[in-house]
Amino acid sequence: MTPENFHRWGLFRPFFGPWREGDGEALRLLGGEGFDGDLVLGISCRCAFGVPQVIGCAPLRRGRPFPTNWWLVCPFLREACAREEERGGVRSLEDHLKPWAKEWREYARRHARWRLACLSPSTMRFLYRRRPGFWRALEGTGPGGIVPTETPRVKCLHLQLASWMVWPDHPGASWLAEKFPRLRCDAPQGCIAGRGENDG
């Protein structure tokens, strides 16, 4: 696919909710020490308390490919993913996806199309003509930069959960729904939403 015929894929851009006062501080606290706020394109999912759960990421970071479309920032869900990974969740999801390999490859292609749709036409043309390696990294990879192959591979559960929350037609939706039946904490005390005036 070339930049000249890419404009029609703009329909793959998911909806971003409006930026709210306090989102910047919330993302700084939720994103962790290595979080780069310049990557944020918008808020894709919020919990019932209004706190960002999933953010959409820019496809370039300091001029280099950043093929993570959606970043999970909710501490409750990040901890749930970590626990499931410790139980072998990555391999379990890969096994679950094997009968859905064709659908998984198409899902990966949708990630790539959305990623490129976030670039300006001039940036797309520059990458395609002057940085073909960067272009291939953005155009030819799925969630988290994984190259789609005949056998589905999963980088981490955080990426898959975030992607499923934005695009519910994830090929592993039934597995994700079973492993993560709760997509919010019971009370906001565990994250930025629970910080009141008397909190230290």
C-alpha cells in the first residue's frame, strides 16, 4: 500500500473522547516512570470514575516507529494482566488464537492501517520514499510491532487487553472476556480517582 491510495483507511481511526482537565497529571501518574506524554493522541477508554484506562499512541516517537497503538494505563487492569501472564497467559492466548490465525492476521493489518492513518500525508510520503524501513515497520506489524505469521504470536497481555477494549472484535475476545471479566476496580481508592484533599 502506498500513501497515495491510503486516504480511504481514515475510517479505521477509532473515536477519541475529549481531553479533560487533569488528564495530563493522571497519565503522568498512571503511566509510570518511563511514560512519554508526547505519544498520547487521545483517550480511547475511561473507567466509570472518568479516569483514563486506554490511550491511543502516536505511530512515531522522536521520529522513529512506535508500533503500539493502544497503551493500557489503568493500574487495576495492568496488575490483572501481570498476574495472568505469571500464570502463562501469553502462551494460553496464543494457543487460543491458533484456529483464528486468518482473523488474527487481518486484525494485525487493521492495526497497521489505523497506525498509518494517524500520520499526515506528507509524513507518509517521506517515510515511504526516504525511510522504507520505518514504513515497513509501521505498515507490516500488528499490536506492539509483532509481525503477523501463520502461527499467532502475542507480545504481552497488556497490549491485547487494551486493543480489545478499543476494538471488541479481537479474535481472542472470548478468551479475554473470560480472563478479564472485570474491567474496573470496585472503588477509586486504588488509583488517581481516589486521591482526595486529605490524601498524602
